[in-house]
Amino acid sequence: MTRTCEDGVLGPVEEGQGNLDQQANGACMFGFFCLNLCRSLEESVAVPVGQSRLVERGNLPSITLTQYTLRCGQPHGVEGDRK
């Protein structure tokens, strides 16, 4: 599975949710949750802007794995923004 996120923009609620910190700080923080047992954040993975990272996560209660490709993109400028 591929998760792509934009630095500073909260992604959709899903495993590998992008940019949990909602800050444009040069990296995207992807979140993985303990959904079956505790429904809370279990692990977060930081990926610098312009890079990607492979992460494997177990699928409880089964013994299978899902491989995630996490990608972090540059924040898009707002129309009319002249930085």
C-alpha cells in the first residue's frame, strides 16, 4: 500500500495516516494505530520531504504483514501567496 502525504496537511483517517503533527516542518509524520485492541496511536514514522520509506506492519490478529510505502511531498502554496 502506498500512503502519500503533503507536509503540513493532515491526511485521511487510515492506517499510515499522513502528517499527524499538521506542521510544515520538513517531514511528514505517518501514524499507525492499534485498531483491534486499543484504538490509539501505536507507532509514528517520520519521512523527510521529498523522500519515501518502506514500513512493514503486522495485521492483528492474523500473522500476515502489510508493506507500506510512505511518501512525503512539499506543501503546495496557497493561490496568491508570493513567498
